[in-house]
Amino acid sequence: MTTLLKPPPALDERVGKRGMVSNLLGRPEIGALVGAIVLFIFFSIVAPVFLQANSFATVLYGSSTIGIMAVGVALLMIGGEFDLSAGVAVISSALTASLFSWYFSVNVWVGVGLALVVSLAIGFVNGWILMKTKLPSFIVTLATFLMLTGLNLALTRLIGGSVATPSIATMDGFASAQAVFANDFTIAGVDLKSPVFIWIILVAITSWLLLRTRVGNWIFAVGGDENAARAVGVPVKWTKIGLFMGVGFCGWVLGMHNLFAFDAVQSGEGIGNEFLYIIAAVIGGCLLTGGYGSAIGGAIGAFIFGMANKGIVYAQWNPDWFKFFLGLMLLLATIVNLIVKRRADSK
Amino acid sequence: MKKISWQRLAVVAAIVPMLALSACSSSGGRPADTGGSNGGKVATTPSIKIALITHAAPGDTFWDIVRKGAQEAATKDNVDLLYTSDPDGGRQAQLVQQAIDQKVAGIAVTLAKPDALKAVLKKAEDAGIPVVSLNSGEDVFKSVGAFTHFGSDENVAGAAVGTRLAEEGVTHPLCVIQEQGNVALEARCAGVKTKVPGTEILYVQGTDMTQVASTVTAKLQSTPGADAIIGLGAPFTATIVKAVGALNLAAKVKVASFDLSGELIQSIIDGKVQFTVDQQPWLQGYDSIDALWQYYRGGFMVGGGLPVLTGPAIIDKTNAPAVLKFAKEGIR
Amino acid sequence: MTANDMNSNETAKHAAGPTGTGPTIDQETLLQNETDPLTHTPVHLMELEGVGKHYGNIIALTEVTMAVDMGRVTCVLGDNGAGKSTLIKIIAGLHQHDEGTFKIMGQERKLTSPREALDSGIAAVYQDLAVVGLMPIWRNFFLGSEITTGRGPFRRLDVKAMKEITKNELADMGIDLRDVEQPIGQLSGGERQCVAIARAVHFGAKALILDEPTAALGVKQSGVVLRYILQARDRGLGVIFITHNPHHAFPVGDRFLLLKRGKSIGYYDKKDITLDELTAQMAGGAELAELAHELEALGSHGDLAQELEAEVAETAGQLPH
């Protein structure tokens, strides 16, 4: 009887059994990583041009414009919520900056600042309504998605007199804003665009936030079990509102890139992109039910999307098959994810 | 205490640059005077109500111009214009029904999905409402009871682009379709292909400009033989121009376009785009409304039972400066 | 606590297993209205007198009197709807009583929030445990009260310290886990319960409310949880153990409060009641008899009726008079 309660040794000998490999397999993004490597090798074989540095930079750029949003959306999904307004909110932000600067003929940086405020406010409103009404985020953000779509179209016509914003390329501050949000960097002969760097920085910051700060702990908790989190004193309301504002911030970054890369914004754009962001996060190992996932996973998910999207072009395949192929890719990546995770959990 | 100081810092960090930069922009921005285009005399005929019902998706520049043309005709002809649109055929039919319910004097309708509209246009005919069609449906307008059609054949427009490219020695153009499965866009590229057999189609996701840019870049990188690239809409062409420029291919890859915008014409003047083919959407809107008004003015029926072509019109360096002014006004 | 102490506790726990044969806890000291065993002041850690609560015109709880002391286990027994959860909510600060007095350390209080209860040293471990299944044990342990290092925007979790504290705290409770990095959802129900208890203890709880900790558990797991209740008691905590199972309550409890339909139907010291009496009171002998009779009249469910009759016969003579 007395042997039952031996004080445990400083380091339990059973810990060793769960070694490096199975620890790695336990990570949420492992399925996506395997999928990404397979896809990379696959396209390297079928389309040799894929391996050229400049081609790869293009793939990275295509990935980054999904990936920047996928970071925010992944965090939000870990926190147990959806944001269907994320795609249109990007355009709302770009429209705000563009139309405000144009209409009042002010330095575009003023518009950029205002757009940030608007983007964060959209996120705040999403989160606040969600927490006040306790409605599913699916419904709340579907409503804001529709409202923003309407506002984008209506206000653009009202202010600019057209469905696209006037070009602001000649206005003060445009060049410096472009240098930040839509610059081309040539590094060792390879053209890299600024969203790629912004994306990588965002992923690094959010990963750190998620794994190494109190807020990160709270994000996992509110997504895993909201009531439990509330019971132990986690500020559930502000964590969730903050997550929506995080998506708003990412939307602002991408919106500014859209604006300064193309000078003008069309008010009908962005619809449907919210699903790409969610898909990227899911491929990256975020659970649809919340409480599990990683920022890096969302990034890898976006990278898979970018590779598939651009790889088909490099491989010179009949584009009729693109959507089918993309769907298949998503399915396979998520299945691999599932299998690997089950195997890791059963160990 | 520490928390508050961080918040303060953030507020200050956000506000200071805004204040510092709140000086007015020295160039660009909203013109001080937009100028009036509706200075003409208004017709003395009694006011009538005419409905313009299109299949436009919200937020499309092209339809904006159609609407502007229609509005100008309406203003001039003392017409009360009711503009509605829905890309879904069934819902567009409902809009036509609503117009009949409102007892409009005439209906101008786009026939992108004629089968969905057949029944409801029969009702309009029975109610004695004159109908004209515009933009799409030049082969079916008669069968649904419209007395004429205003539009530009997409295939003919495509062929015009193809002919022009062939003249310039292009053999391998890329035709960039921003909406897979769109009949009109496919027809444009098919038209190009009739004149330049080496034409290759590239599909991009038009709802996301960054994806348009990156996919075009990818295609150009992987297709060294490409010697021209065609955008099927002004905003997409603008993005294509940037992608070509970023790859330093401007000397090798010619850019052609469909449709018009102020920026696009500027690009033609600057030599970044060779030419564009305009189906003159403003005319489609203007003429449809005007034709319906003429019907009431004197029982006129323009067209003589045949479609009235509003294009294609090719705009290149030679005539671009003349068009620029109108494009900036938003009517080209 | 020395290793020797722990071993002797272990023996005690086993003797006081769920079977309830011959508990060896020293009962001589468990007199009603005793002084606090640690502070030696004549107050209870917590004391309820004539406490009642109604929601609108529905009376949820009335005339409840009980006490909680450090190093003692007060059991609250009752069937579903007896008012147990209302009682916990009052003590845990979720609801406020509107009759009687509620004293903490001799001071009359009305707790307005769970936070206030926590600050007063009262921690509740609910049935759902307030743990997040997908998160590692150590993250769950410190959830909401994380340890951080660094300043300003570089303030980060002190992962190493938290893992170590978690491991040590759990070891002190006698829980031997191989890896605190494991998701807590992979632990057994009993182990999860114990992590929740250890967490409450670590964050300075003086009184621990356990809401039906054994309800969803099998026999063996229940035994494990009962052992940890004793472990918490021996560390000087006042424990309120809420259950509907007298077989679980009797071996570990020092006082027993029986609730029925929002009313107290008995408050006993351990020396004043036996397991059989407790069971009989809980079962409500008269009602069982009536039910058996009704079933017999219906003519169906003969087996069930017989079973009930047998149970009635068994408990009939055991009600305390």
C-alpha cells in the first residue's frame, strides 16, 4: 500500500517515450507541413520552372496575400469564432483610405490612418455584437459581411461617383505609402514584394503571442471551453473582441497593399476570399470547433494554396481543372492532417 | 499604471503622424469642379417612366458607364429612369415583373440569360410595353419580343483585337479571363483566337486583385514564348501592366485590352498598353432609353428589326488623347 | 509534510475507502460548534445560519444552517433539485442569499461575484471542472493566473517555472503524471478532478467547494477522488463536498447536511449518524413505498415493483427517530 505514493523522480522516465519525433507529430500544423512538402516536390518535378528563384518569389507573393489574413483568421478560429466579413473588410479598408484621401485631397497617410481605425472598429463591432448577443459568429459576421458589401458599393458610388475609386497615384504620400505596403525588393536578383515580409513578420509575432504570452493562453482557452475560461478568470469578452480586431488589423495591412499596389480599388472585390482564409487556417490544422491550431499552420495552409494556385499555371495544365484540383488538394491535406494527428495521439 | 502608459503611447503614436500629415495633398485628389454634363435642354414630351434592368453584378465599372448613358438620355428626354440589376437570371426576371407591375412605359433589358426572361417579357408584350434589349442577346432579341438591340458582338470585338495583334506580328498572346465560365469573356478570347491561333487562355480570380497579379506573373515566368497579354477589363489590364513592368518584359510583351477607363487611356498614351477595344457601353445605355423615348415621340422603331452595333471601336495612341477627357468624365 | 505523514494518510485513506467499513478518522475532536483547529478562535471558517434564496416566487432554498472548518469535510447531500446547486452558487458568489446570515471567519458577508469569493479564499470546482480539454495540463493549471517574466510588450510566460510548479503541486497531491505537456483531456476523469483541486489549493484556497466530483466516475475513479478530498483536508482546507451518494459522503465527511426540496432535513455530526441511517434518509423510505404501491396497482413492471419493495423493506427500519 505504501509503495503507491512514491514521490516522483525529478524527471519521469516515461517522458522519454514521447520523443522528438512524436512531439513533432503532435503539432497542429504537421499535416499541412507534410502536404506542403509533397506538393512542393510534386510541382518541382512536373514544372521545373517552379524551382527558379523568381518563380518561387511569385508563389510566395501569391501565398502572402492569403497568408496575411490567414494569420488573423487562424487565431480567431483557435479562439473558437469565424469571420465571414474578413474578405470584404479588406476592401472596406482600402476604400476608406482611398476615398477619404481623394475626397478631402489630403495626404494619403491620413487616409491610411483612418482606414486602420475603421478596420479595427469593424473588428470591434463584430466582436462586441457577438459577445452582447451570444449569437453564433457565423450569423453575426454574415450580417456584417452583407452590410460591408453594401456599404462598399454604395459609399464608393456616393463619394467617388463610380464603382471603382479614382486613382490616387499622384497624391502626396502615395510614394512613401507604396514603399511600405507594396514595395518590390530585389535581393540577390530575386524580386520580393513587401507583403511577403509583412506576412513572415506577422506569423513570427503571432506565434510568439500564441505560445508564449498570457493572451495566447487565453486564446486557446476561450476557443477550447469558453465557460471554463470564464470560470478561472480569463477575460473572455475582451479576448474575443481582441481577436476580431486582430483580423481587422490584418485586413488593414492587406487592404493597404491592394490600394498601393494597384492605385485604385474596385468596390465589388473581396467577396468569397473569406473562405480562402478559413480554408488556409483549416489546412494548417486549426479545428473548426476552436481551441486547437497554430499561426504557423495558417501560414503553411496559405502557402499550400499559393503553390497549388500558381503551380498549375507553371505546369501549363488545362485551367478548366483548376478548381477541382484545388478542392482535391484541400481534401488531401486535411485528411493527411487528420491521420497524422490520430497516429500521434494514439502513441 | 504601466498598462495605461502603453495605451497612451499607442494613442500618441497613432495620432501624431495623422496630425503631421493632415496637410492637403498638393496633387491628385478630387477635382475642385466636376463640371456638369447635363447642360442640354430637356424634351417637352410628358414625363414617362422607363426601366433599365441589367444582369450586372454590383461594383462593375462597365455597368456604371451604361447607367450613366441611360441617365443622360433619361434626363434629356424627360424620362424617369428606374435602374435595377441582378446577375441571377431568375431574379432579373422578377425585376422585369416588378417593372411591369409599376406600369412603366418601356423596358430596356440585357438578355444574358434569355431563357429565364422569355416568359416575363411575353407578359410585357401582352401589357403593351415596348422592349429593347442591350449589351447581350443580339441573336435572341427578336424571339423575346424586343424591337431592337443595342450592343457589340463580343466575338467581333475579340476578332478585332486578334486582327490588330496579328498585324503587329503577335503569335502567342495570353488572354486573361477574370471570371471562369463567363460566356461573354470566353467569346472575347475565342474571337481573338480566330485571328491568332496561338492564343492561350489564362484564368484568374477577378475578385482578388493580388491573386490576379501573382497568377499573371507566374504565367509570364513560365511562358517565355508569350509576346502579348490581353486584359478583358480596364482594372485587370492595369494590374497586368504592373506585372509586366515588374518582370521587365515591357519591351517584349505587348499589352492589349478590352473596355476603357481614364487610367487605361493614360496607359495607352504612355505607351504601356498598345490599344483597347471599346464596345462603347455609354451608347448602349443612352441609345436604349432614347429609342424607347423615340417610340413614344413619334412611334419610331430604330434598327429596322436588326441589332444596332455600338462597337467595337479601337482606341490606340492616335486617338487616345481625344478620348481621355471623356473617360475621365466617366462616359467612355 | 514529511514522507512519513503521507504514508500514514495513505493508510487512513484506504481504510476509509468507498465501502465505508470502519473509518479510522479520529472522531473525538469533531464536536459541533468547535473552535477553528488552526487559529484556535471560536469561529468557523464559514458559517451559514437560516440561509434562504428565492427566484421570483419560487423558493429555491430555505432555512439552511451549516458550518465549514479548516481540516474538516462538510458534506451536502441531496437528490436532484434539492437545492444543492443554489447553495453552492451562494457560497461561490454567483448568487446572493436573501434570508439568514453567511459568515466567513466570523464576519457577515454577501459575495457578489466569483472573484470576491476567490479573494476570500473560497474556490469552487464545478462538475465541468473549468478545464480546457485540448490544452496542456500546465497551461490549464495556470489559466487565468499565468506567471510572466519581462516587461512591457516583451512580457512573456515563464513556461519553465509554471511546468515545474504544476508538477510539484500535483506530486504534493499525490498525483503522479508522466508529462505536464499532455492535453488535460487525455487524463482520466478522476485525474482531471484532482488537477482542478490542486489548482485551487495552489492559488490559496482556504475553502474548497466540490460539486458532485464523483457523479460521472466509476467506482475505482471515485475512490481516487475521495482520496484527494482527504488529501486536501489534511492540508488544512475546509472542504464542502456536494454529492447525492451517501456511500461516497460518509467515509470522508465530518458533517452532513441533508437537503430536500430546498429545505434542510437534517444536519449531523459524524458521530451522530451511521451510513445506513444516512442512506435511509437520502432514499426517503416513505416515498419509495408509495411508488412501489403505485407500480403494483398499474400491474406492469412487476420486476421493478418487487425491486422497490425489497429496497423499502431494507430501509424501513433504519430511519432515525
